[in-house]
Amino acid sequence: MQPERHIARLAERDLPPRATLRAAPAAPAVSREPERPCHDARLLTEGGNEAEIRLDGVRYVLRITRQGKLILTK
């Protein structure tokens, strides 16, 4: 028997049955990130363009730009 044939026959013998080669059904996606509070910037600014936010006694200003982007400054 030629070496290539012998290797091919061994490989065929070691393969699992075809039924087990099918992909398992995908598990449902599980979000690992904890839920976090969500705040609307327009509500925080009460319809204006700026809101003051305090953290540990430090004052920050949240500003909505004309382009609708947010800037947080100290």
C-alpha cells in the first residue's frame, strides 16, 4: 500500500461520524455589562446648552455644542 493511501485511510477512520460534524446551535447572546443609568442630556440642561454637575465637591460643566456634541469641562 502506498504511504499516501495509508495516511488517508487512517484519517478517515479517526473522523467522527458526520452527524457530529454539524455546528451546534448558537447560544443566546448574554450581555455581560451591567445596566447603567441613562440620562438625556437635553433634560439635564433643562432645554438650554449647559448643566452643572458636581462630583465630590468638584464642579463640572456639561455643554451641548451647536453640532449636538457633548463637552464636559472642569
